[in-house]
Amino acid sequence: MINACAPLLAEDIIKRAENLGVALLLDGVKKLGIDLPNGGCMDAEVMPVDRGMSVVGTALTVETCDGDNFPIHVASYSFAADGYVMVIDGKGYNKRAYFGDLIMGACQAVGFKGMVVDGYSRDRDGNIELGFPVYSRGFMPCGPIKKNEGNINTPIMCAGVKVAPGDLVVGDSDGVCVIPKEHIEAVLAAAEEKKAYESKRRETIAAYREARKKGTELPQLAPQWVLDMMK
């Protein structure tokens, strides 16, 4: 089944998410008590090909299996891709890579912001040279097969997380999270609150470090909630 892409998320949503990152967004999900599979966090094995890669965009989903990358080719050339992240449910298949740097380069050329696969990739050095964000379970040099069209732009389960076309996808050096469309605004707001709290904590830690260095009176280092729980 091949469906049209979901509408792109608004640019202000993307920019706010770019200023947060995966950990803060997941803290937002946790604070709000939203019941998501894996808490919205993909399995820990799904990591960037190279440290420092990051991606924020709107989900375009692909479902395939058994190392079959024909659906990935179809998704690569069938849509106006600018602003989308291709999220591939490859069922964790580990006998073949789903794609290498040729597909990565093509996806980059047509406007995809990155790719996430519940499976394996190859051509690591070529991927790094492209500077194109790719998240996978690891590397497998054996090439893919090309057989079935799979499903494109249907709801999937990718590395423990439900992903619907149009969801918010965020990846950084810590991993990948997916925020469903209906929760994005609330999660962003909660994550921004946590970011403000962490900024104040860093200021406190820096002040403590400086006071200790100078031998002056030490400020309170422990957060108040820790002191309250210790009573």
C-alpha cells in the first residue's frame, strides 16, 4: 500500500524541537504521563552512524522486511521529500543491510532530512562523507534484496515505537524519539520547561565549583526536591 505523505509539521514546531533534543523531549513525555510504547524512545541499539549527527523532521514511513529495500527505493523517488525523515520498519532484520550510501545520497538529493531504520545499513565511511543523518542498529555489508513494494505512509512499529505519517521525529547522539502529532505542542512546552530548569542547575553547579575553587561560602548544590525527599 502506498499512500500520500502527511502534511509537513509547521516550521516553528521544527525549530522548537531543534532547540531541545531527544532527552528533553522524552522528559516532557514522562512529565505529562503520556502512555507511549517505549515512552516514545526507539530501542537503544538504534543510533547515529556518526556521533554528532542530528535530525528533526516529519515522519514518512516505510514498512518492509527480510532485507528487502525495494520499498525504500519507491519511497525515495515518489514524493516531494523536503522536510521529511524516512522512518523504516525493517523488523530488526540483521542478515542484510537495507541500504548504503547510494540510496542515502539519492534521499539527500531529493530533500529528505535523514533516515531511520529498524535494521542495518552499510557504507559507513560513505555515509559520513555525505554528512547525511542516518540511524540504524549497526552495520552489515551484505546487500539487500529487491522484491516487494511493502507499505509506504502507513502506521508502523519501528524499534519499539509507534510511528504514524506526520509524527515528529527527532534524532541526536543519544538516539531517536517519535512524538505523535496530537501530543507535540504539550511535549514541546514541557520539554522547554525542563530545559529552563536544567539551565538554572548548570548555573548553580558552576557557582558551586567557583566558590569551592576560591574558598568562599558554598551555595546549596542539591536540588530542593532531593532535600525534600531526604526528610
